[in-house]
Amino acid sequence: MGNKIGIFVDAVNVTMNGGFGLRYDILRKFAGRDGSIPSRMNVYLAYDQQRVEEDESYREKTERFSEVLRDFEYKVIKRPMQYYEDEETGEIITKSTVDMDMAVDIVTQADQLDKIVLLTNNGSYVSVVKAAQQKGTRVELVGFDDMSPELRKEADMYISGYLIPGLLPIESPYGWGEIGSRVRGVCYDFAHNEGYGFLRYLVRLNENLWITDSRFDESPYRTVFAHVSQFEENLDTDFLPSRHLIFEFDLIENDKGLVAENIELVSAP
């Protein structure tokens, strides 16, 4: 019997920090890439109760989002946002119980889970991750923009959601990894004196994400040549190589082999 996994997603946090358009079916495939069985799949959704009552379009969009997730067998946990006025400044402060609800569920359910896949960039979850790990549960973190460095370091594994094939929309007439397609990856090697380097991108989902050297047959990664002239204008290449800069690029085949063209930075710490 496969290991039991739990998926916990703060939907608004993810959407507001680079994860707009996230494919929850692909997320489920990623979480179970090693044959693990989904036991808990919770999506926490903070919503504006007043707007639901007054804005039909917003209400229908919220319901449609929930229905799509239920088709993929996620449990949608809705929590209304609460508004408070700061007495000193008059500023309206928005709060929700989503963070607390998700944290409690992770800690209480970790006993029955072998692995947790967590989607948030909120650094306050560091203590939650530690508590789950102390129960013997592996915690994998998927993020996009503005990820908390402390949270990233505490997780057993961190991967940028930009790098997971199909997880986010991408404009390309070809499937991810095909010649002519547009993919995302990182620059893991760069020779400043020579003006070129190599980009690594993920081509399939399996249990071997740790085998980053694409020369091994079991590695799920591929490597492509990248000349400095193909990087976007004004990019400071002094920061290369980097594990944290995410690039989007075209896969082109020429007489020299596979090369990356039209390389654009899509995410940075």
C-alpha cells in the first residue's frame, strides 16, 4: 500500500503570490508522483461575504472555483474575511481564520500522513512544519513569488511551482519539453568569461527529483545550452548561476543541438 499524503493549499495566498491559474489536477499528480495515495486534500479559501451578497459575478466565480476543485476530490474550506478599523489610523484591516484553520488541520492530521505538500509563502508556518516533522511526517513546500526563506529552509524539500510542468499556464503551441515549446527552468551553470551557461528544466514527474544531473537516465531533468545574447536585455548576469532565479524560454534545435532562446526572468527572490 502506498504512503498517505496530504495536500494543504492557502488558495488566496497562492493566487496573490504568483500562482494565478494553478492547475489543481496537476498539483495532485505532482504530490502523488511517487505512488503515494491522497488521503487529505484541503484547499482553504478566504472570501468576501459582503461581496458575495452584492456581486453576482464574484459569487458565481467563487462557486465555480469550488466546484472545479471538488471534481478533483479536494475539500474546499471556505472562511469569510473579517474587517476591522484601526482606531488610531482609521485603516481597514482585513483578517481571516484561514491560517489558523490550516495550521490546526496540518498538525492534527500529520499523525495519519506520511507526507504533506504545502502551498503557502507565509513564514508563520515554520513552527507548523516543525511540528509535523516531529510526528515523522515529511513536508514538501511548493511556492511561487516572495517565498519566506525560513519556511523554504525548514521544509524537507522546496520546489518552485513555476518549474512543475503544466502547473501554471504557459503560452506555447507545443507541449512542455517538446522542440519549439516554452518551458521554465533555472541557470545552474554560467561561464561569465565565455558568455554562456546551461539551464535545467523538469520534463517529467517522478520520485527522482533529487537526481538533478541530467546525464543520469533516471533523472527527470534535461539541460539546454544558453548564450548570454538570448537573455532579456538589462538582466544582471552577475547573479548567475542561481537556484532561485526562474527563467522562461523557448526550446530550439539547431545544428549545434538544443538551445534556449528568448530567455525571460519570471521570478526572483
